[in-house]
Amino acid sequence: MKSLQNYTTVIRPDDNGTFVAYIPAIPGCHAWGRTPDEARTELASVFEMIQEEYKEQGRSLPGDVELVIANAS
């Protein structure tokens, strides 16, 4: 069974002074927090719920994605 550590996680500041954390490979797997650590902790809870949903539906979690980070020019 895959764990959160199998996935690329993105944590970035949000417009309202909070932080958003998400897993690009899994649609709907995102969470918010007042700090990066809080967002990461919330994301772990969301990941567990999504993992359980996939299991109940007899589906496998998708594979990770490769991110390319580039600045607009």
C-alpha cells in the first residue's frame, strides 16, 4: 500500500496568509493550514481518507507525477 512518502507534496503560501498543501498526482488531495507544518499535518489526514475511499472502491492510488518548476519569463 502506498504512503504519503511515495508522493511529491507541494506546500505553498496562499493569498490569504495561510498555506496550501497538495499532492498533484491525486485529485482532491489538498489541505490548508496557518503554517506549512499545519498544512502538512492536515494533508496527511486527507490522504488517509482518500486512501480509504480508493480501497473501499477497489481502486489503486495513482502513481506519482514528476513536477517541473519554472519561472515565467
